[in-house]
Amino acid sequence: MARHRKTDTKAKTNMPSQRQLRVAEQVRHELAKVLLRGHFSDEALMDAARITVTEVRISPDLKNAKAYVMPLGGKDMDKILPALNDHSKYFQGEVARVLETKYSPKIRFIADDSFGEAQRIERILYDLQKSKKAAADDSGDTGDAEEAQDATQDKGENEDATDDQNSVS
């Protein structure tokens, strides 16, 4: 009897495996601890406790990791990012002490722009809502007339219902 191979749905959707997610989270936690300790000689990293590691994405072979970082307030990213990438070997060594994998991932730091994107989308939605409200206010006279008409219809239906109840009694 011929056996059929199951198709791997992960390969088609590029979803990370459970192991990738677990190792990436461990790397993120360890990077946050190292940044919090802040024993750096580089002037750009003197206040490294202000840096947030928002996400770590790791390759399927667990040899490469992208760490998305954001300094508090989003300031000095042009100074901090090169400094972090210059010290990536130090971070790799610190992560290797904690991870129980055959290889420690090579870490590359990338600026996290998800906060900026979220603000941009929020602004678009706010402007859209504001313009809809302004359009509704401009045509507000017809809206009030429609509301008054709806209210009189409801009142008429209520009167019909009470008339029916009185005739049954």
C-alpha cells in the first residue's frame, strides 16, 4: 500500500514553529535583562535601560535572530541602533549562557516601527471618523427630520397597540 506524505502547512504560511517561538521569547527576555544591567562602555548605550526589546524573530535553524528594539520616546535611534549592532557579539555571548541550544543565534538589531505604524493608522481612523461626523453635521437638518419622523411612527404604532388592547377588553 502506498503511503502519502502529509503536506506541511507551516512551510506554506511561513508560520514559526513552537520551538522558534519559545527560543525567540527566551532571547528577548535575556536581551532585556542585559540591557537593564547596562554595563556598556559605549556612550550611546550608557542609558540602555531605556531600550525596549519588543520582539525577536528567529530563523528556522535557530542560527539567526532579528531583535526589534525601540528606545523610550523613540529618540536617538540613529545612535543606539549602530551601537547595539556593534556589540551584537557581546549580546550573543550573554544569550548563549542561558539558551540550551547547540548554537547561539547571531543577533541583528532592527528599529521597531510598529509603534509609528500604529499611530499612523490611529490618526487615519480618527481623521475618517472626524470627517464622517463633519459630513453628518453638515447634513444634520435632514437627520433631525428623519429622527422626528421615526419618533412619530413609533408613537403611532404605540397608539395602535393600545387601541387593540382596549378593543379586546
